[in-house]
Amino acid sequence: MKNDGIWTKIALGAAAGLAGTLVIQGLQTANQKWAPKAQAPIRMHPGKFMIDKVKNVLPESAANSISPGVEKTLMNLLPVGYGSTGAALYTALRSDPHVVLDGAALGAAVWAAGYLGWLPAFGLMPPVKEHTPAQIASSVGQHVLYGIATVAAFKKLKSTLA
């Protein structure tokens, strides 16, 4: 890559994270349709939770001026930011990641941060020990595929700049 600087890697990682996020969102949509019992037991959409938190710190007039359409759009964009941020941080640390190994590690790390960390900590889902084996396998598998897709996209983007 001509410009192997940290900011270039972060930007390419964020763009690759968008591709990975599209993959996981497709997998989650398919899972809802064909294997609903394997869905993670989310109590509240994380995007809705974040928007509610932001609205709580805004002046009431500003919070009330956010239309339901804007709120829904923001709610659906927040996972894109989450997936892109995780990818950008990971690719900033890796010079030449292996698609499968690094992708699986990235996906597992993003899964762990959410499912073992902040989602249960904020009450958005029960602890993983209360999930069924199918729910755990499905969510881990989806995140591993997110990671693989992200690293593959990163390597492709990086090679186009070489």
C-alpha cells in the first residue's frame, strides 16, 4: 500500500467494517425469518437505547423536535457505526491480517464486547449464560462471518491502493 499510515488503515478499516456490517445485518434478517428461536434475546434495540440516552441529555424542546423518521434512521445507522468502529480499531493494529484467522478474531472480539460486555451491562439483553446454545452459536457465527467479510474487504481495499 502506497500510504500505509495509521489514518489510511483506519479509514480503510471503517469502510471495510461497513461491508462486514451489511453481511451481519443480512445474516440477522435471515435468522429472524428462518431460525427465530436462534435469535439473540435482545430486550431493546441498542440503537433505540442510545438515542433515548442522547434525548435525555438534550433540552426538552430539542429532544421533542426529533421526528420518528429521523429517530428510526439514526437507530438503524448506529449498528453501522459500531461495526465500522470495531473494524477501524482492529485494522489499525494489523499490518497484513489473515482473512480467516484475523476475521474470526475480530468477529469474536466484537461479539464478546457486546454480548459479554455492554449489552448485558446496560440491561439490553440477559447474560450469555441465560442464552440457549442455538442463540450463542448463531450470534457467534454471525459475528465471525462479519469479521471475515470485514478483513476480506479491508485486504481488497488495501490492495487497490498498492
